[in-house]
Amino acid sequence: MFTGNGAAVPTATMSFLEVAESSDFPIQNLPYGVFSTADNPNHRIGVAIGDQLLDLSVVKHLFTGPVLSSNQHVFTQPTLNSFMSLGRDAWREARAILQKLLSADEPALRDNKELRKKAFVSQDSATMHLPAEIGDYTDFYSSRQHATNVGVMFRGKDNALMPNWLHLPVGYHGRASSVIVSGTPVRRPMGQMKPDDTKPPVFGACKLLDFELEMGFFIGRGNKLGEPIPVSQAHEHIFGMVLMNDWSARDIQKWEYVPLGPFLGKSFGTTISPWVITMEALLPFVVANPVQDPKPLPYLCSDDPYTFDINLFVSIKGEEMAEKATICRSNFKNMYWTMKQQLAHHTVNGCNVRPGDLLASGTISGPSPESFGSMLELSWKGTKAIDLGSGHKRKFLQDGDEVILTGFCQGNGYRIGFGECAGKVLPAIQK
């Protein structure tokens, strides 16, 4: 593994716990999440390892490094916010301690049966919660292929990208209160629509409900109001990543978004996966940044690679279907603007970000039709049906459909996985 400055960091490769090669959560991963159990409803921080999770509130006394020895209390909190606020030195120290504790040749936890019994919980018996208290949520629009596809549909090929798109990471501030954890159902929204341009708008249930394949990243250490985060330092503020489905009511959004952008068509629900994969775990999978032409303004220029090879998949399982059908295969490396550029742009005006703030990539679409990250693109604005197999087809989502996002980085004999980001569509409440 390598740090952002090229320094090598030792990585344990074998845990004393049995971990299947196909597991999303080997010792090279160690993502953080917040969970509760039937016998203990308190929300607490856990780390995934194989099919188990390690309760950090039970083993907090083992974090004796120079930063964490005086900050062990962060592992007794009901969210990750306090831990994330400590900064990159604390995150790296915690990872090193966890990899040592869980390694095959370390007896401290391996040979202490009483502590192991208290510290480990089967993931099957845990209920996962939002990993952080999310104060603010920002959604970017940073996939060139997605922006081009949507532009071609609505403005034509010659005007597909707006004039600003190649010069800055376009984004908008979303609704943090409706960010939900995987497994939480999503209700079809009600709103105004204008399906016939020759007639007045109508009110009713969304007819064109869609998913958006995205990834989000959590802010760790924030910045003071009025003090921008330079692009060269942005990685020091990025704690880790999650899968995200930013549900979209296309017909509501189309009518409302001019001139101020998305509102009711987006704010009814945004689903994220419960496990936060740290940037340290993802660094072995960094790839070259995309070539950007025209060259961005200096405050957005960074030579450090900060694009990641993350395989992404979207599946749908309707209530009438025996098996889920994978309809999208994409990759995070298809992004045009990097997370460092997004954060630098977000704060260049002096805007302050805080621990637990969530920033999203925008829909991730690749160059081939099967890599398009929304049904709007896959069905090309509803002009063709998406084949789910066994005679099942969709143009947009139906009530009862479950949308499942998965993703992983493939290493040599292991994978760094994200778990599932899933949600089922419930019927609208029509009153």
C-alpha cells in the first residue's frame, strides 16, 4: 500500500478469523459502520471483518497510539463524527492498530476468549444505521458521459454540455434529512408534473421513478468558515467512501428544476451503504486522473492521482421476479472531476465543511450502454425497454422493485468491497 505522498505502509494480509476470498471485508479493507443488536439497542461503532464485526466500544482500550490513547472516547460515540474529526493521522493510526489486532500472529485479541466473545458480533445479527450524523449533503454532476447523455436527450448533440461543465465541478446542495441507510424502503413521491406541454401541470404520484448510481464520500476534518481547502490538501479531509443511490423522480424534476435546480424530484430519498470504506484501503487501487481539456483553473489543478478503479453494479428485483437482474456495469474511474477537485471547488468561496458532511459524485456512467448509471439513460428517456430476463421489462421503476447497488476493487486474491446499497419502492401515499 502507498500513501498519497508515496511512502509505503505495511499491510497485514491474513486474519486469525476465517475470511472467504470472495468476502467484501478482508483484513485489507476494515470499513467502519454503526450498528445495534437485539440485546443492546445502543448505536455503536463497528469494523467489518469477514462475516463478523468488531465492536470498537469493547476494545477501545487497545488503541494506545500517540493520537488515539487520549481520544479513546471517540469509539464509544453513536456515530463516526468524532473519530472522523481527529484527522488523517488518527485514521491511519487506527487502521494500523486494527490490522495488528486482527492479524493471524497477534495474540492480544486472538487468544483472549472472554474479550473475543464480547467484541465480535455476527453481521447477520446486527442492525446497521447511518454511519454519521450528516449535517450537509452536496450532490455533484461529475460524469462526462452522463452529462453528455442527458444533454443530448434534452438539448441535442450540439448543446449537450453546458458552457461551464468542463471548467468546474457542477453541484447543488441536497437534503441531508432524507439520506437513509441501505435496507430502508423508499416511498414513491407525489408532486407536480407537466407530461403534456400543451396543457396545465397536474398533481399526482411520480410516473418516471429512477435510480442514480453514485458514490459518496464523507468529510473527516473540516475547515473554518472563510478558509478554503487547497486541492493539494483535499485528501487530508476525505475520510472514506460509500455507495449511493440518489433516487430521482424524473417527471417532477423536469417541471420544477428551472431555474434553481432539483428540489422535490430529489429530496424524497438518498440511500447509502452502511459501511464507510476508508481512503487508506482504496489507495492501492488509485489510477491516473482523466485528461481534462481545457485545463482547469489553477485552484483545481492537481497532479496527484485521485481516481479509483472501483467496479460498480446495479441490479433490480421486482416482486414478480425470482432472481435479481443486473442492468448496469460501470466503474468509478469514469468520473471526469475527482473528489479532491470537488472539495476544493466546494470550499474555494470560503464555505466551511464539517465532519460527517456527505459529498456525492453524481450519476456514474461509462462509455458503453451497459455502463449507463440511470434508467433515464438505459431506456433512453423511455424510448426502449430494459430487459430484466424471463419476460420482465422496465423503462422506469415500478412499485415493489428493489434496487441493489454493489461495488468492489479487485486485488490479488482479495477484494475491497462496499457491501450492498439497497432500497425497495413503496407505493405513493395519495391523499
